[in-house]
Amino acid sequence: MGARILDASGPRGLSGDLRDHPFDVEARALRRAVFAWTDSGVTAGRDALSWRATREPWAVLVSETMLAQTTVARVAQRHPAFLERFPTPAALAQASRGEVLQAWSGLGYNRRATQLHALATRVVAEHGGALPRSLPALLELPGVGPYTARALLCFAHDEPVGVVDTNVGRVLARAVAGRRLSAREAQGLADALVPRRDPRRWGLALMDLGSLCCRARRPKCGSCPLEVAGRCRFVAARARDAHSEDPAVGSAGTSARQSAFKGSDRELRGRLLRAACAGPLRPPLLADLASGEGGAPRVARLAERLAAEGLLVADGQGGYRLP
Ligand code: SF4
């Protein structure tokens, strides 16, 4: 059965991408329910976040890079200061990698900082310092994947592209499809649901819905506009069979649970980099860090790996420093 997107106002050409997908979606009713929910003011606090209060592409890209693996609360604290220090790709490109790592310290997953630095350098060299505006050109940039590229087009330029992050992936699988989705299906469905008017507002609303109501564990269906409007297939399936599988589990875009942070290599890598931000990692300091952390071999292995990734530089005397 082909998809029936029961609404002519979707972006031209995209609905056709769903011809092979067995969904039957009343897009207009779905949007009406979601927009009424955001209009009620439940997301007002999120609209005030620094990356939502702007459409400046660089500010949006920096926020998306941070939000990929850091909580909204932490990014809300750090995003304005990072932009004040590096207000343009050119400003970031001019800084050393070490300076960028220092400014990133505490946000975790530090490779994102070096990738952002590489991206800024490319943007200056190849795009005159301005982020490109086409999907293929964005996807050529270091660290920019399908999600980030589309988020930039939608949130900075109000372009009608579907943006599928973990939150949206859950809403699509549970409410709209009622089953697990492949990456292609999730993207096709997201694209087909985008309204011609207000694509940015729609993209943000779907994310908010996933974050505030359609949470990974224990979704708050009682306060979800799609439950109220009778538009959630997962809720309907659960009404028929209380043991229906959650379609969001393993669906495209949704994330698997992360392994424990405490005691992990990830935690120790972060500690090594924070120490390097304060000054050179000389052998006595490395020995200090090694005590109680699995010993010197583990610290040496992680420091070497950080150096191989370009996050530290060996000083040739058994120590390391920021690049
Ligand atoms: S009704 Fe429940 S499962 Fe369905 S979209 Fe809303 S929160 Fe998610």
C-alpha cells in the first residue's frame, strides 16, 4: 500500500518519496495538534535558549555540535560564552586547536571541538568564511552529518527539510508509523510532514514533543497532544494489546542507552584533557592521575590515543601538552 499523505501543503516533491512506505498520515491534523500544543506556551522556556533566539547559521551550527552529546542545560550555560569568544568561523579558524579545546573543556566528547576547528578552517578556505547553504556542500564539511546539515538548513534558513534527531525519531516511530523505521523511511516521513509555512517552527515543535512528552522511557502520553487528538499509533496499539512492543526501540534516529560514564575510558580521557588545559602534563602529574585509575599503563594508553587523535601533543620527554 502506498502512503497517503492527506495534505497537499507538504513540500513539493517530497511526498512522492513516501510512495513505497506503508503509512497513512493525516499530516494536517497532526500538525494542528502539535502547533496548538506549542501555542499553549509549554515550550516558551525552550524558545528563549540562545540558539533558538537567533537564526545566525554559525550560532546554530555551534549549538547543534554541542547538543549532539551534551545536555541542554550544560549547553545553555556554555553556548553564549563560546560564541562571544569565537563569533565567526574565521575567529575559530584563527585560534589554535589548544585554545579551542580549552574553550570546550567541560562539554565532553572533545573531538567535536577539533572537528569544529577543522570545519571553520575549511569554511574560511573554501567558502569565504560563510557556511554554505546547500545540503551537499554542508555534508562535505568535517563533523557534519545528515542531521546537522538539515538542522542548519531548517533552523537557520527556515527551509522545508525534515530534521530527525533522537526525539523526533521516537515520535515518528511511535505516533506516526507505529513501527520501527529504517533511516530512509524516517527521513522520508519527516520530510513529507514538513509544512510549507513555518518549517522551522514545525521542526522545533516536533523536537520539543519528543523531549517533553515522548521520552525514551516512560513517555508522558497523558500530556501529549497526539494522545489527546487520538493520533498516536503506539497508544492505539497498546489499547488493543498492553504488551505491544515500543516501536521506538531500535528505530532509526533513536539512540541506544550509553554505557556507564563513571570509571570509563571516556571519563579518564576527559580528566586528562582538563588537566592539560591547566598546564603541561608532565610525567609526575601523569603518575598522579594514574593512581587509582587502572594504573600507569591505562593512562599512557589513553594519552597516546589522545595524541593520535590530535587532542594532545607528546613533548618527547614522556609528557604531553595541548596542541
Ligand atoms: S502519545 Fe505517548 S507515545 Fe504517542 S507520541 Fe505522545 S508521548 Fe509519544
